[in-house]
Amino acid sequence: MRVLEYRDKPGAKTEAHQHPNSVLLMLSDFQRRLTVGNDVREVTVKAGQALWSPAQVHVGENIGTTDSHLVFVELKD
């Protein structure tokens, strides 16, 4: 596995990038727009949530008013 800490500020947007299957641990409340291929969705998460994320290539954008802060636990083959 690989463990990554991620933070960004409101208005920040990533370039397209990929993650393997991952568990996400939310360390703050935030809102995010995720674009995966042609699928665009907006999510609101709460500190303390743990979510499963299948392998994907995506673009993320902080669309809220608070900083994003989370930990990715990426699973390796």
C-alpha cells in the first residue's frame, strides 16, 4: 500500500491523474467536484468519513469554502 496526505484550498483544481483502488479517510469537511471520464459529480464529505474509491483517472476541484484534507490509502496489486 501507499499512504498519501492531500490538502488543497477552495478553488484549487487538479490535472487529470490516476489512483489505484483506495480507501479515503476524510480529515475535514469539504465539497468537491470529481470528473471521471464523462461523469461529473459533486460530493460533500464530513471529517471522520472513510470511503472506498475504485481505480480511476479523474480531475478534482475544491468547490466549497473550506480546505480539503484527506488521506489516501492506495492498494497495490
